Amino acid sequence: MRRNPGLPLAFLMLLIGFIPVAVATTSTIGPFTFTKTNTSVFFFATPPDNGEATMDGVQLQPGDVVAAFVGKDSVNDLCIGAWEVTAPGAYGAMAVYGDDPTTGNKDGAYGGETVTFKVWQQSTDRVGYAVPQGPDATIWTSSGSVFNVGLAAVSGISADVNGVRKDVFEEGGPIYGQAVLGLNASTSYDVHVVNDRTDWQDGNTIPARTLGTTETFTTDANGDMPTGTLLYFEPVPGGYDIIVDVNANGIFDKVVDYLDDNANVGAHALSVILSSFSAHFSEGDKEITLLWRTQAEINHLGWYIYRRVGRDGDYLQMNERMVAGQAGTTFPRDYRFLDEAVEANREYSYYLEAVDLSGQQDASEVIRVWTLPLSPLGKLAVCWGRLKRGR
């Protein structure tokens, strides 16, 4: 039979039972590899009016990469799209691909799945989980939909017991962790605290854990490392890296695992031993006196004092000139600082910053004082004594 030249090719293919389907292709942007299918939604953020994308509070820079994920199985996420940043803080419209049912494999999002995000920072070669900031939801709906979603990525793990990011710890002071990871909720994961290295590469075997460090932790209801997760109870001087080995294979997988390789993570001997720190409010004089005592000042240069008014303000340095220390002394030494710029019925918070001869800064815990007539003498004193590093 002769083919009628007037029939379109697609109609002839339909007659013989063959319909062409777009061929899925694989693409790589930065460290992220994903499959382009014939369905996609789109995500974007464009400061200042439509959100922004940040890493550790700083806008992403050209060359950084935003990537989208959905769950593939119980321990692995599937990358379903990526975008290289070309303008500070902006990304998209990033195509985020849906599953292609003709392949027999999961290669994209199903309708109704939640999309999660990671960020690769080119300057540090570090991947961080990004928390969506809205305003739109992050549900893969129908092909062609567009979503405005700002992103805030974090890269660190080490923290103090209250979850405040902290990279340098005093000798013998516990190292804690807290991290936004976006993993499975209430699930145990492997964590490795290892000796510091500067040449982490994708596919490296994770070294043996440092003796006395935590081996596993359980995520909270959000799939994150909970505040106050103890990682190293009594650290000895030295540098350490922290790895969450998500798939428990003993291999560092850059896109899957989480690495805190900040060179400052570690334990270092303090240059000064602070034994007490107190604040005394005099109602009659309307002033607050700060008193502190050291037991020894091995390598200590001096002090700066920081104050915050209320609960929401910033800490500001109070003394333009450093309060001089006494390097080399092993005897107790007392210090006094007078704050005369106070008002009644206010809350004031203070901390000390000790500076050693090399410029290393060690911060004290915060003490708070309320300028209220809380006693017949009109004074309130809060006392303790400790220094910590990496405030």
C-alpha cells in the first residue's frame, strides 16, 4: 500500500500504535545531578520584593547553586532541579521536574510531594540545607505552576548547649550540635567527630571517630539535629570536623551528607580563667556596676564590655578603650566597670569579651539586670564565672 503523502507523520504513528514521548535527559549544575522530564513547576526568589536566597545569613553570590529535592527512599533524596545564581540573593525561575511514568524509575516529583532545597556555596565548596521562607508553599502541584519561595540555608553543626552557632570551644568544655537538616523525623543517624582535615572531597572515606565522641543522634519532629545534642563531652585541644553520615555508608557524599569543616571548630586552652562575674544596680545612683575576678591570666591582653537594652536589641560595645589585662599573672585579679547610662524599669544584659595577645576573643556568659527596686537596698546582683569561646 502506498502512503498518502497528505497524512501527517504523527497521525501515521498513531495508526501503528507509536506515540513519541520526550526523552528524559540528565543534567549537572554544580555538585547536583538531576533528570529533565517533560513536566515541571518553577521556583524563584528575587530581592528585595520577592524574597531572597541566603547561606548563613549572607546573600548567595553568582556561581552558587540552589537545588530542589524530593524523597527517593528512606535515606536518600532525589535531586529534581538546580539553578546557578547569577545575581546576589536571587534564583530562578528554576525548573523543578516531575516524575516520568514511562521510565519505570522515580526521576522526579509526584503530584502533592513536598519539595525541599539545598544550597552549594562555591567559595567554601559547602552544601547546606535551605529552610523555605515562603510566601508560597513548596508542594509540587501541576506542571507549569510558579512559586515564589525565599530560602535561608545554614552550613554549620557545632553550637553551644542552647543551639547558638559556636565554632571554638574551651578545653574540657562540651561540644554540642544543632543543625537544620530536613531529614526523616524521629530517626537515628550516624554522626562522626573526626580530627580536622582541610581537603575533604566527595567520595572520601570518613576517618575513625575521635575517642569519646557521640556516634548517633535522633532527629526531632522536623527532621533536624535537636538543640543541645552532645557531640564531644570533654574535648582535648585540637581541631575537629563533624559529619552527619545520612546513608550510614562510611563515605562522605557531598550532596547527601552534612559536613561542618570550619577550621575553628575545636578545643583550645583559654588565656584567662574567669572565676566570677556580677552586676550590681544602685537605685539611688541609677547606675550598674560590673565586677569580675580572674584566677589567672596566662596570655591575656584585655577586656571589652558589651551591653544590650531590652530583649530585642543588639549588643553594643561600651568601652572604646580596652580594659587592660595583666598577662602572665597566676594570682587573682579584680576588675570593676561602671555603667551610668541606665534608666529605671529596664532590663540590661552584659557580657565580657576577653582578648588574648594573639587577638583570639573569648566571650563570657550573659548576665541580666533589671533596674527595679527589688530589695530594701535597691540592688540586684547575678554572679557566676566562666568564659567560652566563639560567641
